[in-house]
Amino acid sequence: MCPSPYKHTRLRLNIQVRDSTDEDLMPYLEDINSFIEANRRRNKRVLIFCYTGKSSAPTAVIQYLMHHSNMRLQQAHEHVKRRFPSIKINQGFWQTLQRLDERLHSTSNKK
């Protein structure tokens, strides 16, 4: 039994993806970002986890930073890599991040 006087509630968003170059994360990004933002607005911490911690979880964090901190791909990747040097994003996830970077920072979005 936890002696904490605060009620513990844990919410979970479970995204089932393979760490594979042919896996497309794009359909999950909106759900990931909504989940993170909803918890941050309530001052809750968010743990983003994947089995090895090298590809899918860092990809989720990087794309979140790109969306919500207006970071470019390289800047977000370097930010995460400084904190977790062992990340190794697979080529398929990297291509998804590149497409996202182009979409978020295209000149047509600036108008």
C-alpha cells in the first residue's frame, strides 16, 4: 500500500507498432500528441516507452517536439540524442519524420 495521500491514476496509450522500416507511424501521431498534451495540461508526467528505447519512443518524442515546440527535425533529434545518446531511429521512422518536417515547415504553411 502506498503511503502517499494523493490518489494515483495512470492512463495509458498503447500504440502497437513494429520497429520495422515498413511501419508507418504517421496515423498514430495525432493520438500520441493529444495524449501527451492532455496530460501536460493536467500537470501530469508522461512516460514514453518502447522495448529497446532506441527507435519508436524517440520517434514519438521527436515528432512531439516538432509539433509543439516548433522544432525542425534535426534540432529535435539532437535535443533527444543529447539526453539519450543510444537512440537509433530506423530508416522508416526517419522517413516519416522527414515527411512531417516538410509538412510542418513548408512555405505553403507559412501563409
